[in-house]
Amino acid sequence: MIPFNKPFLTGKETTYIEEAVASGKISGNGIFTQKCQNFFEETYGIKKALLTTSCTDALEMCALLLNIKEGDEVIMPSYTFVSTANAFVLRGAKIVFADSKLDHPNIDETKIESLITFKTKAIVVVHYAGCACDMDAILSIANKHNIFVIEDAAQAIDSYYKDRALGSIGHLATFSFHETKNIISGEGGLLAINDEQFIERSEIIWEKGTNRSAFFRGEINKYGWVDIGSSFLPSEIIAAFLWAQLENITEIQEQRISIWSQYESELKTLAEKKQFRLPITPKYSTNNAHMFYILCNTNEERTKLISFLKEKGVHAVFHYLSLHKSEYFKLKHDGRKLYMTEEYSNRLLRLPLYYKLTSEEIIYISQQISAFYEH
């Protein structure tokens, strides 16, 4: 079986973990944490970066930093992972889902403004498959109505909107290092703070509501409980693993882009025959090769293709189910039809993509897809 995902190790992960253990400090915010945070700040122009135990935790920190409370409204796409919504639901917010674009699963920026009310506190955009949302249009809307923009960049490390790194554009942003992502630490995430008004408080929330970080920098002579917060920072063991990955990000990205490009080349002829649709990268975005997907013509076709590929030893998967139609939220949704969201939920199929996927395996997968459509 060719798996959907296979975590890639650079070879330095265990070495750095041993160094962290030998240093005598394996709790959070040590030398490897600082290395990782500095990398994001220096490489991608993020004003302040804080490692977290997951992207989910980073999103929850966003909700705390914006003082989200019951009655506030937060606009986001329905075609996303549940963590995007959960972080704000936990603070009592009403989630207002927007539809996806005709040519891409990203949020349709033309649908946002009509959803804004006096209760709207934030817009959360999700850079699906590492491709940028139309950030100029979204920021223009947000600035006009004086609301915050959060980038859910879970899939978008090392990808760009025009000349700006994704995760460096919104007031706040979040990344994921889950084992299915380009750069991994098993579980893990990062909060990016691009609006200076949130920097000081973000460290306090990150450190359980204490000003402990300022104390260790020698800025105060004692620390205590000064705000709400939680234990959002990961251990040095996770940070050490992550640092080994970040050191090799150029090599990892080059290989993933090569795999993505071969898929596109192998499947282009079939797509031109309208058998299915290949992914589109918006002209204002780069492609970080987080995933390769095809858009089948119907849900039934996708189901049969998944089954066919499984019989041939290939593990392909569908992706998000529409959050507005989920068991938890369907009675809370305002009844609007989110046509494109449902199209992507019903028709999008993800193919295996990981660092050690071979050229021969890509050819084999493509041949099996071709065989399915021929018959």
C-alpha cells in the first residue's frame, strides 16, 4: 500500500533531542524554542513568533488576545478543519461561515462584506493547500470595518502572497507542524503576532497568565499571575525535533514541489479531457506543495475512485466535511446555501504526497487514475 502520508525525518531530530536532554532543560522556552521562533521572525518577517503545542492552541490564543466573548461574531470559511471554528466557539462567539471561491477552496473574499455586522470582531482566513487567499481585498474590507484578520496558515509554511510570507500579513496568524504538514514535530504549532499591540500580552497568555517571560529576560524582579492564560508552550523535545526540520526546509520544499509538479504533468492530459479538475494556484500566490488534489465530477465518482485506488494499493482520501452542515453546527447555521463549500466537500480527493514518494510511485498512481477513468 502506498500510504497517504509518511513522516520524513532529516536525521538530526534525535541528535537535537539528546542535546536538549543533556542541557538539563527540557521544559518549554529553552534554546531550541528560541531557535525556531527566531527562524520564523527572521525568515518570514513575523514580528513575534511563539511556539505552541498545536495550531489549535495557537488559534485559541488568538481568541484570547482578541478578547472574544459571547455575542461576538467571527467570519471564516466552512471548508476548514474544526479547530478553526472551535477556538472561537470556546469563547462564546457566533461563527458566520462564508462560501469558498469558484476556482479554489479558499474563502471567497467577495462574500465577506455582506456578512459583517456591528458584532463582527474578526475574519479568519484559511490558506488552503498552502495557497494564499486574496489578502489585499480581505484587509481592505477589515480596515474599512475596523475588524481583525487572522491567518490560519496551518498548511501554508514557506508560501507567499505576492512578495509577503503567509502568516506575516494578518494581525495574527497560526501554523501547524502536525505530522501531515510540510515541516513537522509530530504535534506542534506556532502563533505569529504581526500587530505590536498583542506582543506583550501574547507572552503572558502563553505562560499561563504570568509575566514569567519578562522575568527571565530581567525586565522585572518577580513574576506572578497577571492575566488569563494556559500552558500553551511546547517542551524543548518538540522544539528540538522541529529545529532539525526547519534547518532542512529548503531541501524539503524542493522535493515536495518536484513531486507536486510531476503529479501535474502526469495527470494533465486526463484533466484536459474534463475527466476531473487539477488544482489551481491563484496568480497572486506561490505553491508550497502542501497537497495535491483533484476535483472529481461527482461525489459518487470520488467514492468509487477512492475504492478503486485502495484495491490497487493506493491510499487516497477525501478532505473536509462542511462545518456548517456538521452534526454540532447544522442547527446553528443561518440557512444560507454555501454551494462551493459543498462542492469541494463532495468532490475533492487528496492524493499521497510525502517527501519519499518516488517518481515511480507517482507514475503508478497516475496510471491507476487513468485506468479508472478509461473504464
